[in-house]
Amino acid sequence: MALIGLSIVSWAIKKIAKNDRQYEWMRGIALLAMCMAAGILSNKYGLTIRRFSNTFTAMLLIYVGKIMYQKMKLSFDNGYLAIVCGLVAFEVACMLGGVSPPFRGQSSWYCSPCGSAL
């Protein structure tokens, strides 16, 4: 669904944009705005439309990955980049309460919501 949505957004913005630079800026801003709107509706108002809220985030991530590959020549087969991304994901999970580090005297990691050991 994310690729279909990205294609529709790209097609609509291509009709509006005057040149390629404006097209890229408008597409990035539109995808960011849709992702922010879905996040605000989900988190602040509790309105979550399954599959659509996640699709907006996936569209933005696909676009950011494409820009990273085209402009910065970053590829996703870099081991160091994978380690850094894993550490960032772990930190976010710890901050949001998804995974908690072991306390003193505790031998394993555990999942906060369900309390099971990992």
C-alpha cells in the first residue's frame, strides 16, 4: 500500500510542481505532513485507521531511503550503519517502555508490557 500511495502522491505533485527541484521539495514536505497528521490523529485524538496510519510512515521511510541512496550514495549493506540503527531502535524502545534493560541482580532482559524474559 505504501508504494501505491507514494506513486499517487508523486503523480499528483508532479502535476503541480514547476521543476524537478520544486517537485522533490514538495513531495518530501507532503509526505512529512501526512506522516505527522497520522501521528497526531493516532496519539492525540485516538483515531487510528489500521493500515493507513502505518502506510504514511512507510511512504516517508521509503522516500527518505531513496533520497539517502541517490544524494548521499548510502547503501543499506553497511554493517556500521546497521549497528547504529539497531542501537537507536533499542534506545527508543527503552525510552518508550517496550524493552527494559536488566536491573542489578537480574540476569536477562525482559519485555515491560508482558513481563516475559527475552
